[in-house]
Amino acid sequence: NLPAAEPLQGLPTLPAFAPCELQGLYAVVDSAAWVERLLAAGVRTLQLRIKRAPAVVSDAALEAELQRAVQAARAAGARLYVNDHWRLALRHGAYGVHLGQEDLQAPDLDLPALQAAGLRLGLSSHSLWELARAVALQPSYLACGPVYPTTTKAMPWRPQGAHNLAWWAGLLAPLPVVAIGGLTPERAVNAARAGAGTVAIASGLTAAADPEGAVAAYQAAWQAGRAGV
Ligand code: TZP
Ligand code: MG
């Protein structure tokens, strides 16, 4: 069983968030152009993760980028999660929102509004303790990472490894677990075998010499890993 965890303070008691469809590859990208390119390559679950200083990208530019990404995903029948910018996700009808546990402490966060609009909620977790705390909110999925070392995001947490991932996926089932962090195609096989609902990939796609080839490699890795489950 999951250990008892200190509840997140000040959050409303809500029913479970809408279930989500997750399998195979979950691409994590920072622009609408990447969303469009990966949709064309066959990716059907994506996250728009724009981390920016307000002085660098204006609010209007951010909103235009997000709207373009949401529309592209919708036209392709794909599922787009928006990282952080939950108001814009709500306004433009994204499939879901992805938040870190620190985001849950923001005084203006309106979880009931997200839920009423039917948006899915994905939450990050980096340890068994964070997992136990987040599960109480009944999100649509829980991301667990970093599974392996990553340079995409600076994080104080140790890589958790495929062993912990398997343990956590077992504890959380049937809630889907998103494996994230340092996943090469070879490691994605391990994550799929460990019972992850999907493998979330950032640099393995966007820093690849051949992103379309990388999509195919990750999809093949996913199939190989699941075949062994
Ligand atoms: N959260 C946990 S690991 C990570 C995030 C956002 C970065 C994943 O990027 P990459 O390049 O696939 O390791
Ligand atoms: Mg965040």
C-alpha cells in the first residue's frame, strides 16, 4: 500500500478528475511548431511545456502559441496537455493540464473550474512520498520521474530507476503512470515493461538529428516493452 502522506494544504475536496487515454509515446515540447511536426509524425499525446521569463515571451505571444498548439492537436484528434498555464488551457479547450505539486499551492489555482470543464489533470511526482500526497487529489495520471538522469530540467531528486517505477505503477494501478526523465528508446523498453502507462520524452525527440525517426524508435520500443508485460 501507499504510505500515509500529509495532505496538500488548502485544497478543495473534489471528485476524481476525468480519466485519460494514455499509451505509447507522450511528447513534451516547447512550441506549437514542434506540436505540429510531431502530430505529422504520428504522435497522439503531447504536452506543451513553455517555461519562460515574461520579458522574453509576451502574454499575447504565449497565448497565440498555445492556441495554435491546441487547435493543431484537436484537428488531428490528438490529446494536448498544457503545462502550467491552466487558465489558457481552460480558455482554449485543451485536453488537459499538467501541474507540478508546487503549482497546487498557488492561491488562484481553480481546480473546480478545470474539473467542471472536463479537463484532465496530470501531476508530477519525484518520490514515493510525493506520489502518496498527489494521489489523494485523484488526478487523471501521475508522472513519476526522473526515472533516469536528465539534463532537460534541473532537479534535486535522485533518478528513481525502473525498479521504483514498477513498484509505483503497481501501487497506483489502475491510475496511469507517466514515466519521464532520461528515456532513450532502450530505456523506454524498461519503462514500458515496468508497467508505465506511457513514456514521456523531451530531448530524445527535440534534440534528435532525425525526430521522425526517433518517434518511430520510441514507438517500437514501447511495443517491445509492452509485449513483455
Ligand atoms: N520532469 C521530470 S524529468 C523531466 C521533467 C520535465 C525532463 C524530461 O526530459 P528528457 O529530455 O526526456 O529527459
Ligand atoms: Mg509547473
